[in-house]
Amino acid sequence: MRRELMRRLKRLESRFQEMNRCVVLVWITHRVEAARREALADNERIVRDLYREVGQCGSARERITTDPADEGRECPPEGYFEDVIRELHENCERRDRGGCRDCHGLEHLFSPAGS
């Protein structure tokens, strides 16, 4: 009986943890430019990628897609998409000054050992 109760309790706790994942504030840090937004082709649309999550805050970028099944990407809880961070860092105006909020705490990705 005790073993069954513990199993049920663990299952209940895992459901509660899944339900508690809630990003409250999302910064759209990289938007599609207005001129490009207005010139979308009929088969193009804008989706958002949640590429970094820290606590209840997330960072997202907009991108254009032609894939009808593409609903944007969502990083794992408390995680990030390395490919997106690297892509955004390539054009970062603060790249030579030590980084920005996109790469804060991820400097190891851009060190000689992490490149």
C-alpha cells in the first residue's frame, strides 16, 4: 500500500511540475523589419521562436516561414537553442563589448574552446 501511495504521489507531483511551467513575460528581441513584413508573399508568414527561457521570462525572435506546419520553436524549460543564439550573436552590435542579454551567461559558446 505504501509503495502504491508513493508511486501515485510521484505521478501527481510530475503533473504539477509540468503545469507550473509558465513563461509570463516574453521579449521579442528580433523582429522582422516592417518593410519585409509588408512585402510577405502569399505563401509566407511570420512565426516566433522562443529561443531562451530563464525563470518565467523568455526571449523570442520572429522569422519568416513558408512551411504550413511550422508553428515556431520552443526551447526546453530553463534552456536555449544554441543555433539561434549563435545566429543572433553573429550580428550583435555588442559582440565585441562582451555580449548582450541574448548571450549573457552563455559566453562559453563564444570562447575559443566553445566555438
